[in-house]
Amino acid sequence: MLDAGETEFGRRRQLAADYLYRGKKKRLLEWLFLYVGFLGIALCFTPEDDLLIDLILGLPVTILGVAWCFTDAAERSFRLGPVMKLFLIFFFIFGIFVYLIRTRGMREWRSLVTAIACIVALFACLFGTAYLTASLFFDADGNQGAIWFS
């Protein structure tokens, strides 16, 4: 039988672990937004039809997203099976929703809405930085040397 001291110690240890996981998940999201902002800038200066460059530039987004899922799974003591890991890695945009439904259930719809809002915010950050970069560095015809540099 656990006494009050051991129960309090276990509760404090769990609170500390939750705090560390929340901090790590928050830092991963911050890095994700920061990278997507830089990605919007980089995509303005890369060729449009080069799939290899698109893959190389998009890979860190998937890595950061999957790292967030792994951290969240560790926080919830949820074991990610090999199929779920592969689904998250190769089909992340769909895998994140499958992961959220499996870990939280459909009753926890706020997590899904938050995930959708986060993805929309990531796209807004990407397109916003790309638009600002294009308007600063390119003229209306797509030639480098916008108003700022003429």
C-alpha cells in the first residue's frame, strides 16, 4: 500500500514529466513554424520543376512533425506500431489525423480542430513569407530586382 508521501512523489514526478513533454512539443512546433517561414523564402529562389529540391526542402517539415507525434506518444504512453510509424513518415498530412484519432478518440474533437488550425497556420506562414519575398525581390514580370533594388 502506498502512503501519502509516495503518492505525492509520484504525482509530482508525473507533473514534471508532463511539463517536459509539453515544453518539447512546444519547441518542436516553434521550430516547425520557423522552418516553414524560411522554406517560403527558399522556394522563391529555387526552380519550380525540381522535385529533388522540393523533397530535400520538405523533408525537415516531415521530420519535425513526426518528432512531435513521437513526443506526444511518449507523453501519453502510447506505443506507435511499425505501420503507424510508416504511415506518419510517408503520408504525414493524413497520418497526423489518424494518429490524433487513435490517441484521443473522436470525442476529443478539439485536438482535430487544433491540428487543422495549425496546418492552416503553417500554410499561411509558408505562403505569407513566399509572397513577401517575391514582392521584395521580384518585379511583376518575375525578373529579379524589384522596386527595392532599382
